[in-house]
Amino acid sequence: MQEYDRVRLIVEKEKYARYGVHKGMDGWICDERSIQGSWPVCFDGYGDEPDIACIAVDEKDLEFMC
């Protein structure tokens, strides 16, 4: 994965849900570096809403989107 790639969360986990991020939500990789198998992902708000959260997500929990 690379910075600015679009991704989707493919699992439901408490460590993401506590930030308001749930399975099926879309976001984008917000840094070019992964740290110990995790990528910093910024999850979009809906419409004109602000972003929901920018959190570290395990690469195995993400699906690359075109």
C-alpha cells in the first residue's frame, strides 16, 4: 500500500470501534510509512462532515480499493 491509497476496513474490532470506525468504512492511507504491519488511515466523514478518525490499522484488516 502507498500513501493516499483508498482502503476499506474489512473486520469489526473493538480497538477500531472505540474511535467510531466500523467494518465497511472507507478511508485513505495518510502516511507513506507502515509501522509494525499497521498503516495510519484517515476515515472519511459523510458528506461535508469532518473526518471520523485517523488511526493505525493492521494491514490484514484492510482491503485495497481502486
